[in-house]
Amino acid sequence: MHIEVRGISKNYNGHQAVSDVSFSIERGKLIGLLGPSGGGKSTLLRILAGLESPDAGEIYINGKLVNDVQPQQRGIGFVFQNYALFKHMNVFDNIAFGLTIRKKDKAEIKQRVDELLDLTGLRGFEKRYPHQLSGGQRQRVAFARALAPRPELLLLDEPFAAIDAKVRKELRTWLKQLISTIGITSIFVTHDQDEAVEVADEMLIVQQGRLEQQGTPVSIYTEPKTAFVAGFIGHSTVVEQPTSLRGFELTKLSVGTQAIIRPEFVEVGREQEIAFPSAAAKGTVRHIFFRGAHLELDIQVGDNRVAAHRSLDQEPLQPGEEVSVLIHRLYVVSEQSATMVENPLKVDPLPVHI
Amino acid sequence: MAGAITAHLSEKASKRPKHITESPIIRVVLIGIALLFLGLIVLLPLASIFVEAFKKGFEVYVASVTDPDAISALKLTLMTVLIAVPLNTVFGIAAAWAISKFQFRGKNVLITLIDLPFAVSPVISGLIFVLLFGAQGMFGPWLAEHDIKIIFALPGIVLATTFVTFPFIARELIPLMQAQGVQEEEAAASLGAKGWQIFWRVTLPNVKWGLLYGIILCNARAVGEFGAVSVVSGHIRGETNTLPLHIEILYNEYQFSASFAVASLLVLLALVTLIVKSLVEWKSAQQQAEE
Ligand SMILES: Nc1ncnc2c1ncn2[C@@H]1O[C@H](COP(=O)(O)OP(=O)(O)OP(=O)(O)O)[C@@H](O)[C@H]1O
Ligand SMILES: [Mg+2]
């Protein structure tokens, strides 16, 4: 199903929940809708499903304007954040609901539900009621129920929000595989960027009701178009005075421009460990945080504080220790743009082309 | 199930730590007072009904209960209940639905109006209908012209009973439906269900125990209603006397055994209602524990 959204806006009693959002989604893509809490993600999804009507703008599904089409006729499956399973129906009846409503015959319903029970690994749970299921199983029922009437578009509002971290990871891998098997166009909301990056073919970043950027996870990561995206994606630190950083003294900036540095742009170590000592500045280790697979360092460089990663295999550093800090690159951001700047001092005396 | 507050008197006491619990003596005294009060005010009168009913022997009891006037009173009462309770069920569901699912002008007025029958004395409730439909009432002349009898006839009794008992079901359902929210209904809509299907398959099954409980309360009150019905009935023996009215008449005529015998019928109806109510409570508590 091809989706096109043009200039959608929604206002709740003077609060602009969605403002002038336009995008288009190709058939079969899995889209991650990412943004901070209250950014308008759910509202956008509800508008697509027809559960909310936009104040302005048009929605086209397969080229057909659907603004006035009832949710019942849109052919969209919706998985709600709290699943919204029918409490008084067992798993079978929950999944069968969309088919029973359409007065399909018994055998056909049975066949389709069986198919979905197998697909979602819920075989054997048909007779259970929602309260007799774990969070992950409920999630699957909600998913199977939405899929049963063969929708052309699947919308998922924070499908994993109520599930613990480990199961969540399993479920999202499962979901991605499943969606690619069925080949259904899907949009899922999340405010967990790892989840979006891992699962989505394409991401939509939404903030304060506005669409900030649309693109593949890689392009969003490497080429953020706005200051918000540059700061939101990755574990970014904001630097107020970029020109005070070694290597960036001559960078041309308008007054008051900030820079954003991600930990992976920063190399920290004893002097002999750094590849381009001449491009490095001196800093002090303020704190060291254990992050499981690596260490995160909080470094003071002049007036700025930056974050950096360090492998557990490397020689340990101590808090208070003086270290060399090499900043490979940073994003210079202004109100509506983000530009990447490489450290100009980082010139390899013997360039090797790989 | 926020609305089921009335439906669930949990037998479990809230756990109280020792330092805020009263001493054993005070506990015994409190429990004693409660039981004594219950015995004096509820059990003793109830028992006395049966004692009085059988005072003159079993024959007299059977005779009073099978007296044509008693039978006709019982029939009228059941007839009234059979019309008033379904009417109130439909009204209660409609009102609860409107109030909990839609925003509209005059919603607060509607909520206040639903409570009105609880607030005014039953006698006034009866008088309202006399003033409207009685011979001297607003519509009286018109009704007389068309030969329609409302006051001192079944329609009046049904109207008065319906009026007095209409808050029960709506009151029971409103908080339930409000607590339910719209999520399941939205899910149903996105799965293709239309308004009516959503109502039958999702909304109603979710409130069925609360609804049943409301119906039972409504039924209990409809069977026993005296004040309002007394005003509109006209006390025509064998025609417009409901059970409570019939009991009063017998009593006023010094036929004590007969009046208590008929009263025992009413008590039996009440007991059946109580048993059904307990069953519903038990079922709904089970349901709730599962959620
Ligand atoms: N029914 C409503 N009435 C009034 N305001 C609303 C309503 N629904 C949403 N809003 C407001 O619109 C804004 C966007 O809400 P929305 O639920 O779309 O955010 P979200 O991006 O889904 O956030 P979250 O990640 O916390 O779920 C919020 O500021 C919210 O307060
Ligand atoms: Mg949301």
C-alpha cells in the first residue's frame, strides 16, 4: 500500500499536536516513527487510521483520497500501545474478531486463525483469556488480531513499550522477520532510537508536531538535516563554543552557533595511543561509567565537556588523569541545519588508500 | 471496575498493623453492637412476619395467599415489574452510553436529572403523575376525551414505578463505562466493526455484570415500591392494588394474619432477589479478580 500524506495538521484546544506534516511511504516498507514524548506520533498514527480527523491536509492511500473514509473501510490494522485486547473473549475469538464481523464462514475463519496462531507461535493458547497471558503473548495476540482481516497497512503504536528489555529485543527481531515475510507496509511508533535503527527500513523523526527528517537509519545518523535530529540521534553532547576545541579554531561560524559531538567522534587515551597526537588536545577524565560492553568517559577539555567511549581491552584510565583528546569531527548546527566538519589537523603524513 | 463499588463489599478487612488496631474489648463491643442492631432492626421484624403469618395456622396462610385479591395483586406487581424493569434497562444503557461516550451540551443536566428520583420523596413522584394525567391534571381533559385511563390504572402504576426506579441501572453503568474507556471500541472499529456491532460485541459484554446487578436492584425496588404507587393507584381491590398496597389494606382492616401472609410473599421475592444478587456479585468478583 502506498501512503501519501500532504500537509496534515491537528490542533487540540489550541495545542498544535501535528503541524503541516507531509511524507510518502512506498509499498512494503517498514517505517519507524521516532520522536520525543508528546511529539505527536500517536496522533499522526491515529489520523492515518481514521480514529482522529485532521484539521487540514490530505491522506492518500494507493492514490485515493481517504480523509472521509471511515476507519472500518480503510483496510488498516492497528496495534495499540496497551494492546486493547477484548477482555471477555479468548485468544481465538480475539483473533477472529475482524473476520466474524465481516460474516465470513466458520471454516474460513478457523483456517485463517489457525494460520495466524502458527505464525505468531500462539498455538495451544486459543482458549486462554487475555488476563491469562504474559505481556509478550498479549502483544502477539494483538498483532495476530490486527493481521487477520489482511490489512494492507499495519500501524503499531509503541508495540513493545510494556515489555521488558530482553523479550523486547526478541520480539522486535521476530516482528521484523514476520513483516518482511508477509510483505505488509508498516509504520511503528517508538521513542527508543535503538529500536527504530535496528528494525526500520526508513525513519520519520517527529518533534513538536513537525516532521524533522525522513530517511534510512544510516542517512539520518550520518547526515542529520536539522539541529534537533543531530542532537536527538546518538548520544550527543552539545558544545557551546566549538572554536575553543583543538582543530576547529579556524572553523567559520556565525555568532552563537553550537556544535554537537557524538562519543564515537572522540578518541581519548594516553599520548602514545593517539594516531594524530598533533591534532589532539589535553583533557582531564572527570568520570568513568561502566556501560557493559564498553566504558563511557566524561572528559573536561578546556571549558567544554565531551563524552567518549573506551574499550575494556585498552589500558584502564583513572578519574583525574590527564589524557589526550582527539576530536575527529563534529556537527555544526544552527536553527535549521546541521553540517559535518572534519578536524583539519588530522592529516596523515603517509596516506594509505584502502 | 470502579462502578462496582456498590456491588463488592469485600469480606476481607484491610490489614491493619497492631499499633493502630483497637483493643480486643473494643472490638468485641463494636461487633456486638453491630450484630445486636442487625438482629433488632432486621432479623426480628423479618422473623415476626413469618410468625404472624402462620399464627392462625397453615390453612389461613394458604387461604390468604390464594385469595383472588392477593393473586391479582401479585399479578399486577409482576406485570408492573415486567414493564418497568426492561424500560429502565433500555433507558439506563442509553443514558450511560450517552454520558460516558459523548460530549454534548446539557450533559450535566442529564446526570443531575438521573438522580432526581432518589432525591424527591416517592409520594411527590406519584403526585407528579397525578398532576399531569389526573382528572384535574394538565393532560386530564384530553385523556378523558380520548378515553385513555392512566391514573388509577396500570399505566399510572407502571409510570410511577419506572420513575422511582430509573436511576439504578444508569447509576450502576455510568462509572463502569467511564472506566472502560474507548480503547477496545477503537480496536473494534479498526477491525471493521460498525457502531451497533461494537455495542453488542464489545461494550455490552464488558459491562454485563454491572448491568445485571443494576437490573436486580431496580427489580427489588420496583417490587416493593409503595409511596409513589399508592398515590396513583386508587387502591381498587383486585384491580389496581400491588402487593405492598394490598398488604396495607389487609392490615388496616385488622386482618393481621392475612396481611403478614401476603407480606411473606414479598419477603420471598426479596430473598430470591438477594440470592440472585449474591450469585451475580460472586461471578463479577471472580471476573474482576481475573482482570
Ligand atoms: N485527545 C487529546 N486532547 C488534547 N490533547 C491531546 C490529545 N491527544 C494528544 N494530545 C496532545 O497532543 C500532543 C501529541 O500527543 P501524542 O499522543 O501524539 O504524542 P506522542 O508522540 O505519541 O507521545 P508519547 O511518546 O508520549 O506517546 C501532546 O502534547 C498531547 O498532550
Ligand atoms: Mg503515543
